[in-house]
Amino acid sequence: MASSYLGSSIIGRAQESRALLVVLHNIRDYAKGRHRVTDDTPYGGGGGMVMKPDPIFEAVESVLGSKREGTPVILMTPQGRLFSQAVARELSGYKRIALIAGRYEGVDERVRQHLATDEISIGDYVLTGGELPALTVIDAVTRLLPGVLGDDAATEKDSHGDSGLLEHPHYTRPMNYRGWRVPDTLVSGDHNRVELWRRQHALRRTWKRRPDLFDGVHLSDLEKEWLAKVVKEYEADETKGSE
Ligand code: ADE
């Protein structure tokens, strides 16, 4: 599952261009015995299985070797800190990270206590395993690495990017599709007006959909004025249902 995703599209190209190297390791390969068992019943009884500590410790220690210093060892778990664009940015600054994809029934507590240096959740829901969460982290981090998207400026304006706001709406050709026209400002050729429109619509969209995001955003006095105007316009706007 992971290798097919990692081999395709932008992540695949990032690896071809050596902006990124992902190496997959199967924890089972580090389990002992003929059956290579990686889980066992919980002490204290109850349902479900728990991932054994030894194969995980041995996998991480063997993979990272003596160069472990400074490498975050991240356990993917719904109990971890919530993943976000800010966390992706933070992780993109490391030369190397190790992600451990466990199973949701549980991982022996000693992995958290003595091996993992960080625990990340991709959201308040429970998946059957940490593989998709690990791929999510890899994807979000990869597109922030230098050279991966081509246009270095592109990630700054992303939703949840440097501005902290949701992104403005986008349009491309045709100018008129089924009678739905592209806003005049965007085809005006006036760069300043386009920038103003985009900033105002980013503010408007964020205010409408994710007002919580404003908590972490510094707005200039001018932007506060825009926002007040945007809110007022929004309240008067008949078409606001489409926002
Ligand atoms: N494993 C199962 N669910 C998860 C989640 N929401 N985040 C990270 N790892 C998980």
C-alpha cells in the first residue's frame, strides 16, 4: 500500500530527484521465531491484541543505527498531538524522521516511554492502522521540501499556509461555463486589484468556514478593516449560500 502511493505523482518524482528518500521497513521482519509474531494478548486481560515492544525496538534501532541522535522517532497514534500544517513545517526541517505505524488496538506502553520521541495523530478518529497516518505525514512534509513543487512560493499561500488563513477561490478557463462567469476582477489584468480580491476572499472564506483560525493570525489594521467590510458585504450578499 505504502510503496504504491509513494511511487506515484509528486512524491514519486520527489524521490527520483532525490529531494526525498523514503525507506519502508516491515516490523514483522524484526520479530523472532518461525511465525514472526508481532502482537500478543494484553496483560490484565480484555479484548484486542497489543503490539509487542521487542520487534519495534529492534526495527528502529537497526534502521537508525548509531546515527539516531536528533532524529525524531514518531509513533502514529490517535492519542498523539494533532497533526497540522505547522507540524508538517516543523518536520520538514529535519534531515531524517522515523515514523512508526502501529495498530490501533495498542502498542506496548514501553514503546511510547522509551523509544518514541513524539506521538502524532492525524485527527480525532480511529483508523485500523498507522500506515495512512504515516503516509499523510510524508505527503504533507514532502510538498514543503525545497524543489519538490517547483514554485517555491506556492506553499505560502496554501490553506493553512504562512498566512494562517484558508486560501482564496480559484478559477481557470473557460471564462463562462454554463453561464457561471469568472469574477471580473480576476480577468481585469490589474495585479493589485487581483491581490486585494484574493486577500479579501481568503479572509471572507476563513471567517465563514473556520473562524477559529483567526485566533492564531495577526491581522494588520488594514486587514481588520477589510475583514469588517467583508463581513458587512457578506451579510448583505444574496449569493452567500455558495460560500
Ligand atoms: N492510528 C489509528 N488512528 C490514527 C490516527 N487518527 N492518527 C494517527 N495514527 C492512527
